[in-house]
Amino acid sequence: MSVEPKELLKKMKEYDFIYDTSFGKVVNKGHEEDKEYIFKILDLLHDNFDRVRYADDLSDTVIGKGNGQF
């Protein structure tokens, strides 16, 4: 099954996070707040999809680390 990158951002909200597991709730007392922030980030990425640069490679030369770009 192939999913378009923009649609994948929406689908990511449908799945259980580690925060939802019993272990996740014990380890991370702020699991609900963290999950809420992740959902907000996913929404921002989806809403601004055309303005965001996506990179598969996080090496310094690709993401511009140290070059003042980010």
C-alpha cells in the first residue's frame, strides 16, 4: 500500500502512540499533553505541507546544519 506523504501525516494521528500503552503512561506522566503536542505538530505539517522541506537524509550537508539555514 502506497500512501502520499501529505496523507501520511493525517494517518499518523489514527494510530496508538507509546503514550497510550500502560508502560508509556507509567514512564511518561505527561503522556496526554505530549500526545496533544504531537497532534498539533502533525496538523501544522499537514497544513503547511507546501512550505515544509522534507528530507530523508539528516546529514549535515542535506539539512544545512551549521550553515545558518535552520
